[in-house]
Amino acid sequence: MISHPFAFMRLPYALLTAMDSRMLHFWLQPVHYLIRIVHIISMALFFGMDMLFDFGILSRRMAGKLAPAAQLMVQPLHINLAIAMVTGVILFFYDPVHIGSRAYLTPKLLLITLAMLNAWWCHRSVYLSVLRGCNTPSLHGRIGACLSLCLWTGVMIMSCLNSEGVPKVFLR
């Protein structure tokens, strides 16, 4: 029975079982929650910094003030993205059958891919000019910032939907 709109996007069970390694699971078991904590914190830091950066690009009042703040945020932004990606992959391989069977994993991965493509598309034309202190981001920059906001927000929504099952409503 299909209980959600993205059921058709689930990863094949045979693929998930082929990726499963009980040895890796047992090695990571003592530190699993520490890896999860690092993943959640780095993901939250990245998401927050990315939102501030995108809102700064979209705000006309921040045009002249964005460059110094953006220059401070770029390295921690990249570091937190790398940590979130690495810990996310580790958490996936900790239990690929359980994680991969969740309904919203594939849409989340698709949105991450689209967000990374958007960042690659905007890197030279938008982000480097903002870091150099260009006073007014172009229409291209505003579109890239809006796409970034939408895509990364979608990733966070899919993560939230993926973390718990749908609540059961008991009617009497």
C-alpha cells in the first residue's frame, strides 16, 4: 500500500541489502550517536549560514554590508557542508536497509543534488562577486539565492519527514 507521494522513488531493496555491512554496523555502534550529533549540528550550522547568506543577497539593505560577513562565513560554511555530507554518508552505511527504506530519502538526495548544482551554477557569477563587495547582486544572483533557499529548505523538510513515521491517529 502506498502511503506517501514519493513511494515510487524508493531505492530497490536488493540494492540496499547489497550495501549492508554488519561489520561496519558493529564498528560504528559505540559511536553512532556521536556521529549523529555531529551530523545534526553541522547540518544546522550549514543551513543557518546558507540562509543568512541567501537572505543577505536578496536584501537590498545588505548590499554594501554583505561582503565582510560573507567572507567570514565562507570557510565555516564549506567545512560544515563537508562534515554534514561525510557524516550523512557514514550514517547511511551504518544501516542502509533501514535508512534507505524510508520514504523521503530519495527526494532528499535529489534536492541535495539540485542544491549543489545550483551552488556550482552560482559560484563564479554570484558568490564571488558578493565576496568581492559588489554592491548590487544581479537578477541571476537573486534567482540563485531564491533557488538555494527553496532547495535547502526542501532538504530540511525531507529530513524532518524522514526522521519519524507518520503519527497514528486513533479515532473512537
